[in-house]
Amino acid sequence: MLAPWAMYPDIRAGGIGWRMGRGEDYRNKFYDWFREMNDADRASYMKTNPEPENWDGFYEVASGD
């Protein structure tokens, strides 16, 4: 699954587009998918898809920890 910022690069970090509509739907699906990963797969995904500027802490929230 694409990282949210790659899927919708036109929606800025923290923008309203992540709290409603297509961004919110995708973010919620991403969270579900990301939380189902085991720790090794999650670490590999985060290394391959680092958080861009202004997205600091996204993976921590997405993991539900």
C-alpha cells in the first residue's frame, strides 16, 4: 500500500483532506493495514518509505502505540 503522502501528494500534512473525504478514507485503510503488519515488516516499510518533512510522528500514530 502506498504511504498516504505518496497516494495523495496534493493533500498537505495535517490538512483537512485527511480528516474528511478521500484522504480520510485512505488514511483509515492505511492505519488498519499498517497495524496488521508484524514488527519486522513495519520496520522495513518505514525504512523504504520514510516520513517526509512535516509528517514526523505519522508512523507512531499509525501503529497505534
